[in-house]
Amino acid sequence: MPQPTRIGTFWFLLLASLLPLRAQLHCGNVELVPNSPVSALFSFDEFRDYQSGIVLSNIATLRITVEDQAVPDPACSWFLTVEVDNNPSGGTALNAWELLAPYGLGAANTPTIDALEVRVRNSCGTSPSNGTFRSFTNHGDLLDIIAPLLPVTPAGSCAANVNGSGTYLNDPGEYSFAIDLRVRPGFAFDPGIYMLTLRFHLEENP
């Protein structure tokens, strides 16, 4: 079987979990625990990797804590999204990975963002996209994990779209999300080191 002509392509991805910076209106506290960056490295150096892609499972776990106010507010609820960033201010095309370092000369075919797929899952299947790999197209694209402005579904339901006050300590099947990543690059792209950033955003519903 012929070997790919672009052996040695490496992909670097930074996964960042961000906290909202605005004051809470209905909830006492809304946070992701922990909120420190996580990095994942994809290295493509075998034929089968280019054909089928590489899956990295459990690269991070999002743990959510949403506390109600001292006097509970029935409107306390939250949403969770993930956004892709490829640093277009540095000259990257909107649909491409950011190039950090090229490996020799090529045809200037930068990998496209849709080569990356993200999957979130938990034991209660609280996200409608639970267990499904989804992709982005351009810089700034958002994927809902728990969509904004849904009716309040309280903790303990172990159902879709749980978004009331609660914590991963009491209801881990609803307030924890495992993150898996998959990259399927194909053979058309130039070898090099590329980067994307994923930002997970947790916020109280207005």
C-alpha cells in the first residue's frame, strides 16, 4: 500500500474553559471547575491515521457548579456553548487552522477547521448532542451544549437540557461533561504544526 506523501504532519490544539465575567442576576454563582487550559496533541505519522483520523477521548471534563441565591430565584438557569478560535487577527483564513510552523514547502493547502470534531457526553445525556461528533466551519462558530433561554429543567431529572441550579458534586451525571476530540485531515494539506482553540462558555440565562 502506498504511503502518504505528507507523513509527519502534527496538529496542536489548545482547549480552554472560560468563566463568565459578568455579575449574576438570578443565580448566586456560576462556574466551571476547573477552568485551567488543557492542551491536546495530534500527531499524524501513519497511513491509517490519515484515512480514519485520530480520536482522543476524555481529554477534559467540564464540571459545572450553579448555586442559587440566598433567597432562591426560580429563574436561575444556565447555558453552555463551545466556540472555535483560529486567530484570524494573525492572518489566518476564517476556515483554516492557524499555522505555527511549516514542515518544508507545500502547495499552501492549510487544513480546514472542519477537520476537527468535538463530542460531549455524560451519563444522563443532558445535551441534545450527547455522544455525537460535531464540527465547526469558520472562526467564531458556536455549538450549543445546553442551549440558551430554555425552560428550566431542575437538577435530579437526569433528562435532556437540565439547566437549573445544581453541582457536579451532587449530580455528576448532569453537571459533568466528558470532552472527546477527533481530527480527520485527509492527504491534501501541507505538513506542519497547526493550532485551534476551543473556548467553553458557561453563563447564566438573562
